[in-house]
Amino acid sequence: MTRRSGRPRGRWCPEYGSRLKPRARPGAVFCSPACRARHWRMVRRTKARVAVIRSGPDGEAVCPVCGTPWAAGVERRADAVYCSPRCRTRAWRDRQAFAEPSQ
């Protein structure tokens, strides 16, 4: 064990925190290909979200039902109106309440 970290020596996966196998190649950083892909997708989404936020207020959309803001085109489709299926359903039910009653 090292004195500073309290963990035994060895290489650790930055995504899951699990220890890399002893037979892992010298340049290995992640514990598995799935872990590496998950990390890459997270980094890509984060970079895209930051780029949209820095581009100005046009890149941010707001849900008309609950008011939740999101980065348009990153977390959801670029033309999305609602933040979730729950808000979409709530809006539909509100519209139906104002429609003419069925006979």
C-alpha cells in the first residue's frame, strides 16, 4: 500500500475505479473496451454540450411544461419541444382538457 492514497499499488481504471489486470498491456488505461467506449462517449457529449452553451443562447432550449433547459441537438433532437416523454404526455393531456368534450 502507498501511504498517500491508502490503495495498493497498481494501475486503476479512471472510469470505474477498478484495478487493471496484471497482464494488461503496458499502455492500457481502461479495464475493458466497453469502459473505454463509455468514457469516449461521455467526453464527446460533454464537448458537444460545452460548444453549444458557448455558442450563445440560441443553442439552449427550454421545456414549455416544466421549464427545464437543455442543450438543443446534444442531449435530445435539435427540434425537440419537450424535455421528456412525461412532459410531452402532460402537454397532450392539457390540450385534450381544453378540446370539445366527446359525445
